Amino acid sequence: MDHPAESWDRQAFIQSYRPQSVEPEVWAVVGEAVKAWVSAASSEGRSRTTHLLGAASRLAAWAHGESVPLRADTVLRDTTIERFCAVAERDGSFSATTRATIRSRLRFLAEANGVREARQRPPELRRGVVKAPYSDAEVVGFWRLAGAQRPEVAVRLSGLLAASLGAGCGPADFRGLRGTAIEVRSDGVVAVVLPGPRGRRVLCRDLYAAALRDAAAEVGDELLVGGFSGDRRNVTTGLIRRIEGGADLPHLEVARLRSTWIAVHLEAGTRLDVLMAAAGLTTPTSIVDLVRHLAPPPPEDAAAQLRLTGSDR
């Protein structure tokens, strides 16, 4: 809470601000613009100023990644803010309440910077293309690559592969995922207890249970993929950059590992509602999109499935 009598230099505070949620190399590009936007706002308390800086930092980092010019009249316009909020909703970055709060702060900054644009309904965004799954051979190659790394990287990479291929963990899931969130039952079944807005408990595929259990035991209370903070948008980037070798393999993407997990379950006949719950999804759209990547079943298998052969229903 701010105290009215508290003496502080607002401008010095703004200039010294360094967000944990934005990677240093990105902040070096967007930082001056963010500081200018917040400086233009009317005098506010320390807490309010921090919140404005945080909201503007996240928006500016996203805009930079989308190649939106870092000007107030482009980044702080209502259509850009709504695009940012729509993407955050789609990838589960923030809860609905948090998105509403961030939207309100960004609109406040827009008005303070003279950006006056008629408020429109959120634009219809072209839905992102779901990442294609990896082939069996590529998955084998990634595991071979993990075994060839330095011990610390090998443990982290094994944990990443096992959590994604075994329990469908996506980029957002790794932000707060620590080794202690991996449960091992007395019968050897391994489960991942995921925190955050899409929190859930997912049983790991038996094929990867041992690798996930061992990685979790090794890292303990640390983040499974390494690093000191789960506030960064993509905590897996640092680990992937440390991988040595693998020139014969495609680029390692967590989203594609998650797609591979979904595709394997679809081919195995896992029910859609069960898979949606495990994936933390409220709509089946991304799962349905992956159907086109599945190999067609032999005609006799397709016929047996349509006839419900062996079913008493």
C-alpha cells in the first residue's frame, strides 16, 4: 500500500525499473518506450506505477515479438491491446480477471499518451496453426540427444521430454513446474501436478514414467527445466539454447512435443473428453486440428471401429 506522506522520486523509480517477466535482451529493445509511456501518465503512487510498468512491459514485449512498431499510437491502440489479450486468453497466460485488469491499465496509458481510438469489439484473429507432431524417429533422436549432453543439461532435457511427451506439458505449464510437483505412487504410476490457471493432475505415459521420476528426484524443489524464476513467458528457452549437437534433428519445440503427446493419445483411442481434461483445454479445436497429422488406419481396423466390434453396446 502507498502512503501519502511517502517521499519518492517517481521518475528515478521508472528509469530503474527492470521487469522479471521480460527477458533482458527484449527489455533492451522495448524498455525506453515503456518508460516513456508510463512517464507520460499522471503522477501515481509507487504501487500503481509498478502495475502500469508491468502491464506495459508485457504488452511491449509481445508487440516486439509480433513486429509491431514500438510507438504509442500503434502499441497502445485498442485493437493492439485486444489482440494481446486474445492471445493471452488462448495460451492461458492470465486468468480472465487478470486480463481485465491489464486491459484497464493499458487503456489508462493509452489515454495518458494521447492515443484515442474508438473502442471496438476484439478483432477476429486468424487462429494459430497447431504445431505438427514429431515422428517416432525424431522422438528417438531427441532422447539420444538428451543422453549425449552434459549431466545437468541431460537431466533437465530428459525432464522436459518426459513431461511433454508423457504428460502433455506445454510452454505455459513449465513456468511453475518443479521437481516436487511430480508424484510417484506406490505402484510406480507417475503423475504431474500442474499449478496455475490451468492447474490439473495428469498421469504420465508409462513409457516415460521412469525418466520423469528420475529427473524430478534430481532437481528437487528447483524448476524442472532450470532457471531461477517461473515468471518468464517461456522458461524453456534457456535450456534449449544449452543443448549441444542435434544438427540432424528438427528444432526442439515444446508445443510440438505436446502435439506429439496428443497425437499418440488420439491414435490409441483416448476419449476426447478425457484428453481435453488432461490437456487443460476447454474446447477441442486444437485436438481436432491434429487429426490431419494421423496416419490412416488399415481399412479392416477402421471397419472394426465403426462396427464397434467386440462392444456390447
